[in-house]
Amino acid sequence: MAIVAALAASAFAPLAVAQQAQGATPADEAELRQLTQDLAELKAAYAQEVRRLRELDMQVQALQARLAGRVPAAGQVVAAPAAAAAAAATAQAAPAPSSTAPPPSQEGYASTAAEAEKARAESVSRSVSDVKEQTRTLFTQRFVIENGLSYNRYDRKQLTLNGFLALDAIFLGSIAIENVESDTVNYNLAARWGVLPRLTLNMDVPYLWRKTIYQKGGAGGAAGAIAQEETTGSGIGDVTFSGNFLLLPEKNSRPETVLNFGVTAPTGQEPYGIPWIVLERDDDEFIRFAVPEKQPTGNGAWQASVGLSAVKTSDPAIMFGNIGYTYSREASFDDIDNNPATVNPGDVKLGNSFYFGAGVAFAFNERTSFSMSLSNRLSARARTRYDGQPWSKVIGSDANSAMFNLGVTYALNEQATMVGLLGIGLTPDAPDFTLGFRLPYSL
């Protein structure tokens, strides 16, 4: 705009000079006319080049959209009035060309106006695409392989009292501290397939390594003695098959809405039937301290989930949220008792859960984005039933797990993106913190 204004000002300058120079010679007037003509020709050439640059930019965007699969081939595009209006608007945006300027070549532009305008409307920056990919609301990718590695830390201490209160004020008995420290490393291999423009199918295969340290105070009846045992476990976790279906695309004030659904198969090691190690018994054979021989890698039951996700872009911010419900099917096991001396077959019904979350992300530039979010999952109590007996709720199995999450995405190249995630537990049922990295690669 500054250049155009300068050119416009300079165009009137010679006329003003001509009016003021009453005593100019014919040679000066001829030179002035020649310079004015040269300037007009330069302005026309400049306007033509500006228009040519804009058309080339539109052509590049149309070709990129076609290669990405968002826009059909040139021969399939039907020129629309909107496209013509868009082309006219683009032409008006450029400085007025000279009437003698040659018309731009139309070779290779037969559908570029429509394609470019459509690509311009549909195109989003890479950082926005990365955020939408993490929220499972991106449908422009054909096939993505994602490697993920995460670490969870859980440390809980609780005071246990074994005795009674005398005179409602004096505790008579033993006071001990129980501590559980758990570390979990999870490698997740995921595949995401864009089956249709509105449908994406996903498969997540986790491999877990777990270590848990159990500590119990008051070992052997001594208040200062602490017993400790460590167990580990590793293997394939529960495999999840899921899908995302675009219900409503983003439009004006309406956010993009996506239906999420999935099924989790009990392919990991269930926690039931694992032999327990008894470390301490009372004189009456009451088990005071026992730990499992190994750590499970799954929950042992089929689960199905359904939910909705919504994303709204408001440059440079991207707001997102989700809500959903997970149903756990009851499962039968050969032994659901943790007493190694007995075998009690029965059924287990894990508590159903309700989850929701919301957050906001900011696109710093074309490659980088930063996000903050809050997620919460409320789980009901689990129930167990020994063969031939009624159901009974497991006290303490309900949970309220809330996490505050920070995330960063960085586009490494056209195909790969590095994602870093940090989660901070807000409730006792949530991990202390989680740290994870993901590397989705688009094929």
C-alpha cells in the first residue's frame, strides 16, 4: 500500500511541476511528457506483476490442496459463481492495470480460482492441524503412524491405626504408615486411517512396564520397623479400537463437532488370579501385609466408550473440549480372591466412568503451538460376586481423577510432528504427574 501511494503521488507530481513551470522550454515539456509516459508504463507493469504473484500463490495453494486430497482434480471442478466473484474480488484488490497491458495467461488456471478459493477456505496452518490431530478432530490425513512414550508416577502414603480410643481421646494400639510408590512406562503404537473424508479409524497397542514398591510400618509389632517389597510386571496392555466421525464442520460461530466411539479389549494381564506373597501374618493367621507377585498390565474387562469432541479456532487460539461415557462389561475369572491359600471363582464388574475436559491452545507460529487443558474422569465403584453369592461393592474402588495438562507441538517436517505432554495430578486418585512424548508420522 505504501508503494502504491508513493506511485500515485509521484504520478501527479509532474503535472503540478508543469503548471508551475510557466517558463519551461519545449524541450523541457517534451522530456516531462516522456517521463510521465514511462512512469505510467511502469505502474501498469507493477500492477500486472502484483496480480501475477497473487495468481501464482493461489495456484500453489490449489496444487497443495489437491495433493493433500482436500480438493478434487482440476477437471472435476465446476466453475461456480462464487469462484468468479472471488476471482473478481482478487482482481479488484490489485492496482488498476493499464488498458494496454496484455491479459494474463489462462494456461493452467482453468480451475485454479475455484480450487484456490476452496483451498484458502479449508487450509489451516500446520500448528492448528497438529492441535486438531491431538484432539482427534483432524480428517485430512490418510494414514498416520504414531509412536508414543509416557511415564507416570504415583506415590501415596496413608496412616493406619490398629487399636481403639480410650475415653474418646487416647488411642491404644499400633500406628503405622503404609506407602505405595508406582512407576509406569507406557510405549504406545497407534495407527490412524482416514477411511472417508468424515471418518477416521484408530488402533492403539500399548506395551507397559510397571514397578510398584509397597512399604508398611509396624513390621513384627515394632512401631519403627518398616517392611518393604517390590514387584514388577510388563507386557502388552489393553488394545483399543476407536473411530472419529465428523458430525458438524466448523462454520461461523459453530464449533467443529466430532463423534468418538471405541472398544477396549482385555488383551493385557488382568489383576485377578495373580498369586500374592504373604509377608506378615498375625497369630490368628490374619494377613497383615501381602503383595502380588507381579503387576497387571490390563483391567481384564471389555469396555466401550462414546463421546463428543468440539474444536473452535479463533486465530491464534484454538478452543477444544470433550465429554464422554465408558461402559465396563462384567467378566468372569477363575480366582478373584487375593488370598494365595484359597481359590474363589467369581465375576467382576468394573465401575462405569464419565469423563470430560476442556482447554485452549495457541499457535505461536506455523510450526509451534502450546496448549493447556483440564481433564477429569469420575468412576463408580466396582462390584464383585463369588459364584453363588450376591454382588458386593468394593469399598474405595470409586475414583475422581483430575489432571491439569500442558502440551507443546512442533512440526519437524511435512510428515512428522513432535508432541510433548506434561500432566499434573489434582486429586489423590490421579497420578502425581505424567510426562509423555508422541511422534505422529503422516504417510
